[in-house]
Amino acid sequence: MAMIEFKNVEKYFGNFHALKDINLTFEKGEVVVVIGPSGSGKSTLLRTINGLETISSGNLLINDQDIRSKQTKLTEIRKNIGMVFQHFNLYPNKTVLENITLAPTKVLNRNEKEAKDAAERLLDRVGMLDKKDSYPSTLSGGQQQRVAIARGLAMQPEMLLFDEPTSALDPEMIGDVLDVMKQLAREGMSMIVVTHEMNFARDVADRVIFMADGQVLEDSYDVEGFFEQPSERRAQQFLNKVV
Ligand code: ADP
Ligand code: MG
């Protein structure tokens, strides 16, 4: 069953047509990479999935629930579909551990001990356990992003969305964050990743989507084939520039 389904979705910002007739389904367990030039609608696509942007027309179903239906609770969707942003947005006056236990205790009503144990396991997984009592400002960007990923995982989401998670990082920090994401992908986490890291895309993606001007121009399960020889000229031009 499709977990996410876009049917003829359009998105306008005023007169600007940001998403054009989007028809896509995402299944549980898929690792999908979304690439394309700046301004092509990649972030907008992700943001509609957890209701950070509304759609203008068409249907967007999350686990068979229409995102625009009155019965649909965005808070439930956001519990189930986590998002990791370019700028990690950790709470500056909370420790690393507190950043991770906050939502599980407040939103999922986990008890403190349970939440703390789970947070420590997640921090260990992203290689940040030794920094659990540190404050975000004392960490590098790459370390903060790994904490942000652990925070996303703490809600035990069915899927994680990543919007250029390494774009704001110094080059020497990127590898550690990508390694954490690769590990998640191997463990079967459902992920949609907007990225300019083409080696990462080639390495982990089950499927690659290429967007330009608000449209999906390619949607391929033959990831290696796409990178060798995309069928769209726009995709070829894009790859020539970034690779
Ligand atoms: P990408 O992530 O591929 O770079 P975006 O989804 O951020 O692209 O943006 C697609 C287009 O929509 C861009 O031209 C951008 O300027 C425009 N856009 C995005 N968000 C808004 C907004 N809140 N208001 C007006 N225009 C927007
Ligand atoms: Mg973007």
C-alpha cells in the first residue's frame, strides 16, 4: 500500500506555480532521493507532505487519509513523518539529551526514564552519546545535525524527510552525517531525501526523482542508469553541472 500518494497536485504561491500536476506514490521502506536545480519545488514537495505547506488543488493522501480533510490531524501526521532541515533548529537552551526527550515525553507521554534510555540509544547510534549533556552551541554543525536526526528518530516515525541536510555544513562534516543516513537507509528506514550529494544518492537510493520548474521530469528505479544516462535533457544538463 502506498504510504504517500500525490494525485494531480498543484501548488501556487500567489500567481507563482510552484508544483505542477504532481503524481507520485511513496511506499514504506523506500529510500527516495529528490534532485533538481534550486527553485524547482523540492522543498515545497516535502513540506506539503507534513502539512508545512498547503496544496492548492489535487489530492494528497497520507496512509489513505486526505491531507485536506477535516478529519485529518496534522499533529498525527507530523508524529508519524519526521523532518530534518538544512538548519537543524535544535533548542539552544536545552542539552542534547533534553532536545531528544522533549517531544517523546510531551507528545507521546513517555515517562522520563523510558525517554532518556531511548534517547541514549539513539545518540549512540548517531555517534553523539558522549555529548549528551552538552548544549547545541558548543557542537559543530555536523554534530548538531546528527543530534537533529536522533531527535527525529525519537518519535519512531514511519518515514523521515530530509531537506538538504548537509548543505549548511562545512565539507569535513558532511561525511559523518551522510554515514548516519546511509546506516538508516540500510536498516530499512523509509526516507525521502532532497540532496545535492550525488555520490550519496547513487549509493543509497532505491529511486531517484528529478524535478525542474515545479514538475517531476524523471522518476526512476534504475538509479545507476539515471546517473549514467538520464532520459531528460534537463536532467543531463543538471548532472553535468553538479557532478
Ligand atoms: P527548491 O527546494 O527546489 O529550491 P522550493 O520548493 O524552495 O525550491 O521553491 C520553489 C519555488 O517556489 C521557488 O521559486 C521559490 O521562490 C518559491 N517559493 C517557495 N516558497 C515560497 C513562499 N512561501 N512564497 C512564495 N514563493 C515561494
Ligand atoms: Mg529547497
